[in-house]
Amino acid sequence: MRSDSDRERALFELGIKLGALYHQYTGATINMETLESLERAIERGVSAQPYVLSSKVLIDRNKVQDKLNKFGYCELEGRMLDVRIEVQYGSAKVAGIIRYDEELEYPLMSIE
Amino acid sequence: MRSDSDRERALFELGIKLGALYHQYTGATINMETLESLERAIERGVSAQPYVLSSKVLIDRNKVQDKLNKFGYCELEGRMLDVRIEVQYGSAKVAGIIRYDEELEYPLMSIE
Amino acid sequence: MRSDSDRERALFELGIKLGALYHQYTGATINMETLESLERAIERGVSAQPYVLSSKVLIDRNKVQDKLNKFGYCELEGRMLDVRIEVQYGSAKVAGIIRYDEELEYPLMSIE
Amino acid sequence: MRSDSDRERALFELGIKLGALYHQYTGATINMETLESLERAIERGVSAQPYVLSSKVLIDRNKVQDKLNKFGYCELEGRMLDVRIEVQYGSAKVAGIIRYDEELEYPLMSIE
């Protein structure tokens, strides 16, 4: 049985962090004044997890503005997210992103 | 058919906010350094919702400290929450809390 | 200090259940084959909570069909939900719904 | 710039699925009668996602029984989960699990 390389383990851990972030925080209620506070809280929440070197979260202001409902707020959606997380496992450093893919119309998670 | 009073509608809205907060944010990863950022983000997220006058969120430092795992973090649990939300609907102002009930061993939501 | 009536407590509990359901299950991945399983699981999950008499969950097939991405699935959104929950507290029975309001373009929670 | 192997991409995708499952469904309310319905809904929800070959979810009955509160229910916790997901990307098939690690006292996600 083969043993996983550091890079393989790092990519597995990276996937965990991205999947977790997405399903933990989407659905949170935001408006233009409160989204920055959520960006920072997500970054910090991710950084508390094992193997994370850095995390950067940006919520698309234009998409939020477009989605504000009659009550002046909206929910965080995957398509509003621009995320970059760096993970280190052993000697391997990897980075992954969540970014809306216009062609696929899909918030794609990918290895950078 | 009777029409609901402002107070009845306010209490209904208050329940929505507490139930939503609980199930949106529990599970988020925290440590002693990051929990304050999450407290502020939850407060701001709640305040973005209709009829909310104020929201105050405190995460129990002792319970977090006790629950830190081998990797130095834990998940936000309902029992760590001390929350107070004020809602106004029409002429009615109501407040509700989430607070751990030691006797019931349960994070109780109640009308203040 | 006034004491809350059974009806007031029932409406507060009803709001909790609706807010909780919404923020627990939206974001779950579904397709046309799997949504029925989620409908039943949500109903059962709600029915496990205190004071709940009944719960009925319907996910809008047309809205799911429209939202299927290039990979053949989508996420459960609040606007896809048609929910009815009955709660009893003491002598008071109340029912509440989540239903997409076309005019408001909003998944409105209301007392029935 | 090196290109990722199929196995690396598969492990990244596997991580995403495990992280997503965990943070989507933990917190859901369950009792002994309703947990099976949630198990099936989680399995089906995961199976709707790209690259998933199979998913198996078991919720630990003993841990649920121990955690039932005074109202007869509890919330799904990561430590109650026994999960196995198989993912295929290109020519690479990988499997990952979530299983409670007694020594670490931690719901560990690992590559099988």
C-alpha cells in the first residue's frame, strides 16, 4: 500500500478547509455595512484550523448590492466569494481558491 | 379570524432571529484569539435582519478553553452562547436570549 | 411584569423552529433524485424538537430544475422552500409557514 | 509549473466533500427515530456532487443516546459521524473517512 506524499495530504487538507468554509458561512445574513466583519471572522475562523498558513476572504460588493432584498439585506452565497487559503503539511505548501467561474456559472474551488 | 397583535408578531420575529443565529453559526471553528471576531460578525449579521433593534453576543471563554482540541481550536456550540436580541414590530418591543441552563443542561432560548 | 400567554410562547417557539430549519438546511446539495430524501429528513429533524406537532416540507421542483448547474446539482435555497410547521405550547396551537413571496421576491416566514 | 496529477485532484475533491458534509449537517436536530432519515439524506446529498462514486453515513446510536437532552433530542455532532466517501477524478479513485479518534478525542478526516 502506497503512502501519501506530503503534497497529497496537503491538498486533501486544503479541500477540507474550502468545503468547510463554504458550508459553514453561506447563508449568513449580510448588508453593505456588515460584510467586512464577516470577511474577517471567516478568515480568522479558517486560520484557527490545523495546517492553515493564511486565509484571505473577499465578498463581492457588486453581487451583494444586486441581491439586497426589500428589507435591505441578503444571504452570503457561494458565488459572492473570492477566497484564498494556504495550507502546509510537512514540507508541502499548497494554495486553493474559491472563485466564481463566469463560464460555468459556478463558484469553483480549485488548486492554485 | 383574529389578527395577531404587534407583540405576537414581534415574538415570532424574535424566535426566527434566535433560531437562525444558532443554526447559522454553531459549528464555526474558533480559538481564544479568534472568537471575538466571530462575536462581532454574528452581532452584525443579526442586525442586518428586519425588525432587529440590537444584538449582543458573548461566547463563553471558559467553555471554549475547556473544549480546545489537540489542534488548539474547537467548534462554536450552543452551550457557549450568551445572546440577547431586541426586536421591534410596530409598537411592540421584545427581547430574547440564548443562555445555557445549568439545570436543564441545555442552551435555552427564552423571552426576557 | 406581565406574563406571556401560551399563544405568545407558542409563536416564539414557532419562530425558532422556522429560523433554525432555514439556516440549518439551506446550502445542502440536491438534485431531482435526492431532494425528496432531504424533504423527509428536514421534516423529521424538525419533529424531534420540543412543542412541534407536525411539519411539512416541500422543495419546489421547478426552481431546483432551473438552478441545476453544469454538474447537475444545486444548493437548497430559501426561495425553494414551502414549509408548514405546527407548534403547541400549553393550550395554544399555532402554525407558521415559509413561502416564497413573488411580490417581495423573498422567502417569507409568516404566521398562518 | 507542475500540473496536478489525477490523484492529487481527487484528494482535493475528496477533502471538499468531507469538509462540506461536516459543516452542512452538524447541528441538525435528531433523536433515535429520526437519525436514519438524516443518514440517508446526507448520503444522497453528497452523491449529488461531482466526482462522487459512493457515500456511506452512519450516526453513532450510542453517542446520540448519551446526548439526548431533557426534551428528548440532540444535535448531530462531528464525533457521532462515521462517514466514507469515494471520489473518482480521471483515472484516480480515492476514499476518505470521518471517524472519531478516541485518542485524539477528535472527529478525524483521513484518506483511506
